[in-house]
Amino acid sequence: MDEALAAALPSESHWPPTIHRAVRYSLFAGGKRIRPLLVLAAGEAAGGTAEALMPLACAVEMIHTYSLIHDDLPAMDNDDLRRGKPTSHKVFGEAIAILAGDALLTRAFHLLADAPPAARGDDVRRRLRATAILGEAAGTSGLIGGQVADLEAEGRTDVSLADLERLHRAKTGALLAACVVGGGVLGGAGEADLARLAQYADAIGLAFQVVDDVLDATEGADQLGKTAGKDAAAGKATYVRLMGIDGAREIAARLLREALAAIEPFAERGALLRALAVLIVERHA
Amino acid sequence: MDEALAAALPSESHWPPTIHRAVRYSLFAGGKRIRPLLVLAAGEAAGGTAEALMPLACAVEMIHTYSLIHDDLPAMDNDDLRRGKPTSHKVFGEAIAILAGDALLTRAFHLLADAPPAARGDDVRRRLRATAILGEAAGTSGLIGGQVADLEAEGRTDVSLADLERLHRAKTGALLAACVVGGGVLGGAGEADLARLAQYADAIGLAFQVVDDVLDATEGADQLGKTAGKDAAAGKATYVRLMGIDGAREIAARLLREALAAIEPFAERGALLRALAVLIVERHA
């Protein structure tokens, strides 16, 4: 995956070098690559080749990384540490950090559009559909809308469970779902299989966030590679605050069962999707 | 054009409303719509329909607007005024301004990918190619690279004419060229016509920046709708500083002649392209 990502970017010697250094600094900062793995798992469950899936796998990791860089900015969450390393704006300054995020977002869509000239009509059509799915997930009803709602919820004590679900569905769930459904589209899945993948994606998207909240409340900074207990300190609404640690863990376990049930019809082809769902719910950082 | 742009965006009542207000504030702030007009002019010269061209026409204006919002941020050029109105971060705060830029960039690519389901193979292929052209122009070898180079050139006195051309070719020229060539692609132009359009685009792209420098040195803030004489105050390398006002005007006139010569073979179909080239060089703000 790291090789594919490196090949999808201009080298650090390209003009102007600063921006390429900043882009690589964040993209190769030890991310777990869960999103690209979801693309490959869903695409292979649908019968697609790694070659057809790789542009989307790279694109989703670029978009995830851009969102982290921008979320960490002083004007947003003002984080100094990400995955145990100083954040982009701490190393390169705010201007370059903003532009590095812009560059990753732009490159993600550029990559998806750069179809090989010999691509068949079907491939081109699937490529365009996957790009539209990613655009929706990264936009104001997904990633960006979720970040806006998150900023606006900070310090408020009247955030309901429904508000919280909507926020996280947008901020975390939408991109995870785009990985799964977009991977299915590129892999050539039919509409019935796409509906199953969407159900799976909804469940793991929410589970991902619930587990995040539990980890923020239970693990130390060493484990997380970022400031721990930050949600409570910021007065953020979390699943843990609303239902306690045990209640949140129960929700995560229920969501895992739902995700696994949705992809049962894939049988053997769903092995990687099943493993990823378990990994997401049982991770410790 | 404003109607098409408004229809391409979620309404202000969509969740979360703040971001949609911010996006519309900047997108409808009195821009001259030169880039969408270039898309339509080039596409119609190639025989395309307005319907096929409109997604790109909207996308280029969104990308232009995103780049203005981010360039104006305190961490970048720190501008309080744009087109005579307070800049986005002055009205909505830095966090929302950054996210409004992100939203416009994302929506631009999303819009291009959202082909009507009945689109023929040819349309889909052209759509993908135009998206790739736009991605290249908006990326680190275009818009973003130009902004990085611009930030790094600030206050330096050893910037050569070659450095300056490279900077502006990236920061201004690349997107203008993508409008023209992308419009040609969507309009169905053959490779020979695309080469003519690229030549035209190169000339007007550079002319655009030269005229910008002349206006910054000769017009008042009332005319420009932004702080005047800012380049000189910031110690920026400009064509005017390197060759004087008359020298810069001569270059602009030469570039206009080159642009018009390149599209001579279009004859009548090139009328709108010719008018836009003249408009760009003879504008007063």
C-alpha cells in the first residue's frame, strides 16, 4: 500500500519541494491504512482486481490524511501531536499545512480521473461512479459537514444521542462507507451486493466511532499516539459520556454482529471484510 | 451562470447550515466568471452543447473561489477585503473559511463525476479526461504549487523573470488553461484543435497575470475591490517591478496577438474566445 501511495505522488524533488515534503510527511506517518484495506476487501469480495481498485484505495487514504491535517490546525482542534509525531502545522507552519491538505484532496480526485487510456467503457463508467461516491462522502453532507457539526457541538451539553450519531455518521461513517461501496462498484458488484456492502459499512462506520470514544476514555497517550482524555477535557459529547464505558462497548459488539450478518451471503469472498470488521471493533489504538 | 452555480450546491437550509452560508457568501461575491466563460467559449468553439459544458464551467469557478478563500487566510496573504467585501474568515472565522474552501474544492470534482445515468460512453470518457485536466491544474504543479512558490518568493529580491513566469503559469495560468482545454475536450475537439486551444490558453494565462500586476500598480482600491498597491508594499516580484508599467503593457499586447493568432483557424466559431482574450487584456479591475 505504501508503495502504491508513493508512486501516486510527485517525488520530493518536484517543484516546489516544500509542499511535496509536507504531503509525504503526513501520508507516511504510520496510518493503519484501514480505509484502503476496506476498498480492497470490498472490491475483491465483488470480484475486482487489485489494479482496478488501487486508485480508489490511494484516494481514500489521501482524503483521510487531508482531513486530519486540516482538523489539527490551530483554528480547528489545535492538536500538536498525531500518531506520536508533531502535526503538520507544527513542522511546516500553518500555510503549508493548509496547502498540503488541499494538495492531498486534489490529488485524490485527480488520481481517480487518471484512467489508463485503454480503459473499457465499463471501467470508465465505474471509475466515474466511484468518484461521485467519494465526492459525496468527502463533502458537506459527509466529512466536511461532520467537522463543522463537531466544531459547533464543542462545549454544548445538550447534544442528544441522535445528534451524535448524525455527526459521526457524517464525520467518520461516510468516508468508511465510500471505501466499501466504492470498492464494490469498482469491483463490479451488482446492486444487491452493493446494498449488502452499504449495510456492512453503516454498521462498522458507527462501531469505529464508538470504539474511538471508548479508547479515548480508557487508553493512555502512549497507546493512542495523541493526547488522551481530550474529549472529556473539551466537554465533547461522546458515547462514553452518554452511556458509560460498558454501554458503549455493548453497542460496538451489537454493531459488529450486524456488520457480519450483512455480508454473510458473500461466504468465502467476504473473509477479508469480516477480518476488518473484527479488527475495527477490537483494536486498542 | 449564477443560476447554474446555485443549482449545483446544497441550499442554505441543508445541514449544517453554516458551511452552506459560507460557501455561497464567497461564490456569489461578484466574481466576473471569466473562467466559466472560457469553458463555454472553448467548448462551443469545438461544437459542444451548454449542457455538456456546464458541470466544468461550475467546477472551475468553485475551484477559483476555494483558492481565493484559502489564499486570503491569515496564515497566507492575510487579506481582509476581496471584491469590496470582508473576506470569508473575517465573516465566518478561520475554521469555517478553511472548511468552505475545502467544500468548494470537493464539490467541484464531485460535480464533474456526477454524470447523468444515460450518458454515452464518449461523454463519460470526456468527462473523466476533463476531470484529470482540472486535477492537474489545481494540484501541486498548478494552483497549489504556484501559491507555495508565491509565499516563498515574498520579500525576496532575487526573483528572476523566469521564476516569475513559472510561478504565475502555475498559480494563474494552469487553471485558465484547464478551462480552455477542458472545455475543448468536453466539446469534442480533436487533438489538433486542442493544441490550438492550449496555445491560446498559454498566452491569455500569462497576459492575465501581467495585466493584474499593471492594475495593482495603477488602479485604486475602489476599482479593484481589494487593497491596492499591495504587491509593492509586500515587496513582491511583479512584471511592473521587473520591466516598468509600459514594458508590462507591451508584453500583454504581444500575448494578446499570440492568443488571437492561435485560434484563427476556428474562424467564426472562435468569436467568443476572441472577445474574452480582448476582455482579459483590456479590463480595468
